[in-house]
Amino acid sequence: MNVLKAASGRRSMASPGCVLRLALLLATGHWPPATLLAQQPAPQARPPGAPAPTQVGRTGKATAPVDLTGYWVSVISEDWRWRMVTPLKGDFAGVPVNGDARRVGERWNPAQDEAAGAQCKSYGAPAIMRVPGRVHITWQDDNTLKIETDSGMQTRLLDFQGAAKEVDTIASWQGFSSANWERPPNGVEVPDNFPIFSTRTGTQGRSLEVVTTHLRPGYLRKNGVPYSAQTVLDEYFDYHKESNGDEWFTVTTIVKDPVYLTGPYITSTDFKKERDGSKWDPTPCTAR
């Protein structure tokens, strides 16, 4: 692993959206605490990949409440031993694996993966945002946000047109990702200083919500901790700008796999915006 690809150190303050989002996820599974939802109508369920109400007839780019485009570097302030070096075989710490996952992980053989042309198994969508390195985010078109990674040279396409394209999708490392700008549940009023949602912009959320399916089986970590083709990946990208002008986004990643996990695997990963692409250094996948 090229440790020069990632910045190290701890941020002066965490993204408020991310901090509260993790608390909300642990407390409720998705929406804000019950105190915010009291005496409010139950939210209407939205099918995975379906656009938010304000996005119907409008593009993802036109409705973006924040600008995520540019070059960003991952900042490693936690989980160093699992992210900056390849963990030892059988190190499943922190991942809610079941017995089947342990048996698969104990058989991890990087040489065998290389021989099979599967050296990118730890660079799939459920793991790629944890891989140290840089990402380049651009709009491929008005409804497709593109994320390119220098580590592993992967390309993710986040589709704001709903689930229409999903039908004929072939499983791949990055799968099919449906995206929308997150909004509060219907009828829920939230204060202006609530870190995730803002009523000042017509209750438009500041978070990018992504649901990814159609995944090719891969690894959650480089040492062979597996995820299956039945995995569903939920992500929330929270943008934050500090008082000194530094821009950050934090992606909260929730991996749900009925085959290998006993519960959701939740992580949060920080990225800091860079001035330009002068440090961009694309390198191919490695199995070790």
C-alpha cells in the first residue's frame, strides 16, 4: 500500500453532519431521533433509487445544494492498521462477520487472486472509499456524478435518474449506484441549525444519498474479509466547510450483506479538498 497517497492527522473538527448521522443511524437506523419526529406524520417510503420529490423533472446537477466536484485526499485519522497496511490473514476485528465469512477469510490467497485476474477484489464500491488515496469528482453529465480513484483506478457513476437503468445492469466491482440529494421525511420540521437538513433552502438536504446494488463479490478489507453479490451499500456524503476555508466531505458507509455479515458494517471516512490535481497519481489494483 502506498502510504504517500493519503494525508494523515486528525481534523480540527469533524463534519457535523457525519457526527450526528452516525448517532442517528445507531439510534434509529435512518431518520432523526424520535424527539424531532414526535407528532409528525409517518414518512412515505421511497423505493431505492427513486428520485426525491423536488428532483422530478430536474437534474441532479441543477438541484445540488453543495459542490462536491474537485480533487480530494483521504485523511487517515483512524483504523490505520487496517487501511494503511494489509492486515494479517484472519484479522476480522471491527467487522460483524459470521462463521461463513471467517472461513472464507481464512482461505485468503493474494497470489491466487492475482492469477485469476481478481486483484481488484478489495477495490469494489463497499471498500473503495476506505482505500487511502485521492478521488476526483466531476459531473459526467447533468444526471451522473462521477467519482474516479487514483488507488486502483476505479470509476463510480452515481445516477440521479432513478432505478430505470438498473434493470439490465451487469454485476461489477462498482455496481449500480442510484443517487439523490437527501431530504427530511414528509411533514417533518427541522431547525435551521440542524447539521444534516436546512429549512433555509426549502428543506433541501446537504447530504448526497447513494444506494448501490449489482455488486460483484469482493473484499471489505485487503486481507480477504468478504462481501457477497447480495450486498446492498448505503452511503451518505456530507459536505463541510471550516472557518479557515478548508473544505471537507465525510462519507458514511453502511454495508448490509445477509450472506457474510451479522449486521450493518458502518464506517465514516474523511476527505479534504485539494487545490488542484498536481498530486493525482493513478495506480492499478494490487492484491497484497
